[in-house]
Amino acid sequence: MPKPNNSGARDAIKFLKKARGEDKPKAAERAQKRARIASPPPSSAAAASKGKAPAKGKAAAGPSTSKPKASVATPAPKPTTSTAKGKGKSPKSPAEEKPAPLPSTFKVVAGSYEKLLYGLSGSTSVTEEGKLEFHMKPMFMFPAHASCIKSVAASPQGGKWLATGSADEIIKIWDLRRKKEVGGLMHHEGSITHLSFPSRSFLLSASEDGTLCIFRARDWAVLRALKGHKGRVNAIAVHPSGKVALSVGRDRTLRMWDLMRGKGVASTKIGKEGETCQWSTDGSLFAVQAGSSIDIYSSTMELLHIINHPARLHDLRFCKRVNGEGELLFVAAEDKEVSIYAVHEDKSKEPALFAQLVGHENRVKQLRTLEISLPEKSGRSSTTIVSTVSSDGNIHVYDINDVPNVSEAKEIVKVSPVATYSTNGTRLTCLTLADGDVEGAEVGGKRKRSEGEEDDEEDEEEDDLELDEEEEEEEVVDEDDGGFGSGWEDEEEEEEEEVESD
């Protein structure tokens, strides 16, 4: 590892702590301090406690900037959370945020070498015998690009937007709800290698030209062009919080990006060309794949485990277990199977291979996961599905509930797909899973918003302000970084390029 640079290490720690919510105690202390400063002077507060209100039209005794009131005594103001500069709004605490409802249906979109884009709608049903069944039927199939499609991504929380990237250097945007093309983004000067939506308001792209771009979904303007990699960027991994991203590329470096401010945070040399990278579901671990090996790191850049697979790897994904503790690591490989490793909560335990998803007749190119709700008659409220694409032209869907517990698996268990769609030999390259059900009916060709639905444009504008602003108060990070600084280097400012939109 290179000699540590404390500045880059502290920045990396700060943003990861924010992403995981570990800075909330300090934020609460600052909020309480602001509340004490903003509270009424002792004299007026004492009068209020005795039931004496200030005389009508006269201000309370003591220096006060508040307007005079003729009402009965009011309680002391509640502590407020810190707000963004100039916004005047307090972010919701995790306790106040309600989890988004799970979709009951899903969509699968896959790209191919033959330039064709496939769209499938998926659903579930329960037979009279009480058996849960999965169904997939085609929605569309057409040539979407002038060259092979290398990446596809769908926006979360409703799956409205679909982005497709190709070797023709163009990112095309599609409205999945109306099934029509919106336009093309031609900022990159190389093949598009990876696409990801950190939220429904922004699109993150990577290219062979060595840059990452952040696009605003409201008008598809380029907000940032991030430079740092010396060569092709192979993959991006967005933290579960949506605030931080990792990237790997041909220059054999791992880079961290602050998506809230649109700038590089830190980087480190890993000694090999990372082809894919992925965060765990809780953001405490991340994995980097190169060739037939997977390196699993803690967020402090401590190398925890190395998985050496017998075949070349193409993709990986972490997923929560349906029952039991720990996570599952799904690995798509050249050997026509998806291997499943158990990643224990005890980080000293080696990941164990205990199951495989079977059914393909050629290399598995990519996989994605999505949690969906199930019919009441199924006896389960929800499950997680895994969808895979292969060079054999088949799209498979698997039910994670069919994967046994590690303790029950005495030998490697083979799990078969619950639904399959054949493209008749098309060489599939990539896929994405999107929410299938959309609230609100279509009236006269226009979508009617449901009663409790928020305005997308308003939310996107708020997110835009959050991206462009600087932090109001810098957090003090302890010098003891828990070993995080042993691998990360500071990111140079000149490696960031800001692009002003019209």
C-alpha cells in the first residue's frame, strides 16, 4: 500500500460516517446547542413558568429578537436538527422516514450484443393448491442503439426512467411508464461502461474516456464531469445511502466520490484492474472483483477476505438473507452458474460457498436483485428475486426463499429458476430490475397522480440544491482513523471538472 495521506483519509472517513449515519450523535449535540442559543431569555422564561404573559403590545424583558406576542406562555422550542445553508428545512430522521412500499410486480430490461433491447413484465400468483408462481411476458423488443448495449439502469422508487449505454458512446433515456424514448446524452467520448441511479433524481455514468458524469433527471443536464481515472472506468458502486460511490478502472486504482458535492474524496492503488465493485446492503463492506478473484474490504480499507473462484467472474451482488443473520454474495461466472457465498456477521469467518443458481447453458454475464411483495395467499409478505442474463439468450428469475440456510446445507445446493424467458439465442450482455406497479391511473393518455404522491420535479429540485451546496459546518474527525488512512490517498482538486448547464 502507498504511504498514507491523512487529509484524504479523514475526508474518506467523514463521508463514510455520514453515509452510514454514524455522525448523528455529533449532529444532535450541535442541534441542542443551537436550541439553547435560540431559547427565550431567563427572565421571560421565568415569567412564563409562573403563568405571567408579557403585557399586550410590549416586548418581554431582556434582549430578544422575537416579535412581541399577546398569548399565554409557550413551551421552550424543541431542539432542531441542523439544516442546509439557505434552505430552512430540517431533514427527516431515520425514525420519521417510512420505508417505501414494496412493488408487487417487476420489470426486467436486458441489452444485447445485437443492439436489441428487451423488456419483460413480471408478476406473481397463487394457484388453488397454494403454490406460488412467477410469470414473465414480453413488453417490447427493438434495436435501441447503433452498437452493442453495454449497460442498462432503471431509476428507483417507481422505475420511471430507464437509461441504456452503448459502444456508440451515447446514453439513451427512456420513459418506462409511457414506453417511449426521451432523448440521448452525448457527453462521453468513449463507450459507456456503467450506469447507475443513486436516486430517482440523478444518473451516474462511467465511460472508457476515464470520466464519470452526474446528470440531473429533471432536465438531463450534466451537473458534474468527474475526472481522476487514467484510462477506462470499468464499474461504479453507489453506497446504500446514495451519498458516496466507488469506482474501479484500467489504471488499477479504487476511487471514492462524494456524490452530494460532486467531487473526488480519496483513492488507492489496488495492484490489479478491478472489473466490478459492490457495497454490502448495510454499507459496512465492499467487494472488488478482478479476473477470478474477489477481495472483500471493510469500510476502513482493511482486506478481510480473498475469494478465489475456479472460473472467470463477470458480476457480483450482495443480498440480505431471507432468514438468518449475515448476507449472501451472488457471483456470476464463466462456468454457467451463479455461486452463492455466505458472508457472516463475524468478519473473521471466511465466506462459505453453499449454493448455486443453475439453468444457463453459457456464461452468466450479469445479475440483479429486487425485493417484491407477495400475494397474501402465498403465506409470505415478501421475497427477494434474482434475475440473470447469459450469452445463451435466456433470462432467468430465481426466488431467494428457495436458497437454504447455511446450517442446513451439508453440500452445495442447486437452485433452479422459477421463471424463464428465451430470446432465441440473442447474446445478452446486461440487465436491470425495476418496480413494475405504478400508482395512479392513466386518463386521456396522461398519468393521474395518486392522492398521496409527491411531485417529482419538486423533489428533484431539492436534491439538486443539496448536490450543489457546500457543507455548512465541517465535522472534526479524530486523528485515530482506525486504520482507514493506510490505503487511501487524498484526491487532487484539479481532477474534478465542473460543467455548467445551460
